[in-house]
Amino acid sequence: MNHRELNVCFLGNSEVGKSCIIDSKINEYLPTIENRSKKMMQINNKFFDFNIFDTAGAKELNYLIKNSIKQCDLFVIVCSLTDDKSIDSIQYYIELIQNGLNRKHDIPMVIVANKLDILGGLENPMVKNQIKKINKKYKNSHCILSSSKNNENLNNILKSLIKQVNQIEKNRKQLLNHQSSPLRNLKIFKNIRLF
Ligand SMILES: Nc1nc2c(ncn2[C@@H]2O[C@H](COP(=O)(O)OP(=O)(O)O)[C@@H](O)[C@H]2O)c(=O)[nH]1
Ligand SMILES: [Mg+2]
């Protein structure tokens, strides 16, 4: 069976829950320097091998983070609903990704607002406020609410990223079908081949 390999990079401030989401369970806080793991998944009858890059939140380790970004195709920026600074930092990570890849568009990316359980769920007006804030600041972004206590999160995040990849590739194919398109030779992804 043909498997497609994709590299996914998790970014975000320290202690927002990146490593717990990747592990699909709540662990004690252990600062991450750099960590890689693998996850195989079937989405819409296609098989994917995801190489997951977990990164440090500490800005002092920026050189490692930049190196991970360059190797990845898909991006997850995690913030915590209980930490305003982590929501403000999303912009910083978006720019880091755009600069690392040398392009502003066609980057499959998900914002994950984590630690929903601490605020007691969607009914809490604080949660609604934070979501409003994220949607206003990061228009057109794909946002997923999560709690590391829910072990379905990682699957939902990866599914959302693949949906975006499919859409980007569909748009690209349409452009390529235009004989005169100047985008004919554009290489959108390093590792991504068209299906
Ligand atoms: N209540 C709650 N705690 C979480 C959640 N996700 C992570 N944590 C806790 O937050 C701390 C930081 O988590 P970690 O995954 O190491 O953060 P990272 O620095 O972003 O990788 C740890 O103490 C976790 O137990 C969550 O969804 N809910
Ligand atoms: Mg970590």
C-alpha cells in the first residue's frame, strides 16, 4: 500500500501543551528541546506516515525551531486558552514559518487552542471571548479547540491539515491546467508530490 510521508511541526510558547497533545495524554511538564515521533493514519482511504516534530517554546532555542520549520510541510501552532501571551505569540510563529519557508500562502496550518478542560468547556464565556479574540486576530485561520485529556485531538488536527493539503493541491492542479500559467513551474512543497 502506498504511504505518503509528511513532516508536521508543532510550535507555540512553553507549557501550552504541545508535547501532551502529541502524546495524546496529559503528562507532567518536561521542557522539550527537540523531539520526533511517528504516527501512521488512514484518512479518506489514503495512508499517511506523519513525522511529528515537537519543538521548544523557549525563544533561546530559535535556531533549532527554525531548522525544524525548514524540514516540515504542515504546521500546528498551539496556544493555551488560559494564557493570553500564548495567544498573542501566534503571530510570531506564523511569521517564523513564513520566513522559514519563504512564502506567505499555501501553508497548511492549524491553530490549536488547548486546555479547554481547565475553563470547563465551551459554555464558559471566557472560552467564547478567547475564541473571538483568536478569530479576529488570525482571520481565515483554521482553529481547533482542544484538551490534551481528549485523545482524539491529534487525529482531528492531522485530518484538518490533510484537508488543507488536498485543497491547496486541487487549486494548484487547476492552475497548472492553464497552459499559460506562470505558476506552471512553481514548486509549492519541498516534499509534497501531487497525488
Ligand atoms: N489541564 C490541562 N493541562 C494540560 C493540558 N495540556 C497540557 N497540560 C499541562 O500543561 C503543562 C505543559 O504541557 P506540555 O505538553 O509539556 O507543554 P509544551 O511545553 O507546550 O510541550 C503540563 O503540566 C501538562 O500536564 C490540557 O489540555 N489540560
Ligand atoms: Mg514540550
